[in-house]
Amino acid sequence: MTAIRFFTDEDVYRATATALRKAGVDAISTPGAARRGESDESQLKWAHAQGRAIVTFNVAHFAGLHTTWMQQGRHHGGIILSQQRPIGDLIGRLLRLAGTLDSEAMRDRLEFLSDW
């Protein structure tokens, strides 16, 4: 069982990745990866290449990317969608998700953080 590794999209609070790391979870932010300004598709492709699930508030774009990629037979490391919520709630939900699912379970999966 390999733990989920997170990549927080540019829309997500930068402090999220820092807080997750402090909790012992492998997480990197878009600025931390020097990926600011990249397209959503480029971010998803990079996250997959790095073995990471992407966390984003950009629900519509990434839900569409998931559908397109699945129809094309492409793979990704997981997409976690959330509406903007207080950072403490966001981190708590991500920690619950990370404590329940591993990276293999997240592969090609679309998760709504509101379910956690």
C-alpha cells in the first residue's frame, strides 16, 4: 500500500500543502513545484507523472478533464475536487481521505471532498 501523494492546484490555499506535510503527508503546492500559470491539463499530466493526486477548487474544468481522459484511455493519479471551504476543514477532509485510500485506489478516480 503506497500512500497518496498530493499536488495542490494553484487555486488551493498555498498553506494546505504545508499543513499536510506537517501532518506527515507527502504534499506539494503548485508554487512549490514551480508550476504557476500552467494549463489544467498540463498540471494533471505533471501530477500523474509524479505519482500525485491533484487537489483543486476548479471543479468544472477538472471534472471535464477526467471525463475526457477516461474516454481517451489516459490515466491520472486521481483528482480531488472541492468547493472553497475553510482551510482547517479542507485539511481535515484531505487527511481522512489519505487515511482511507492509497495511491492505487486513487488512480483514475474522481473524488469530491465534500464526501469526506
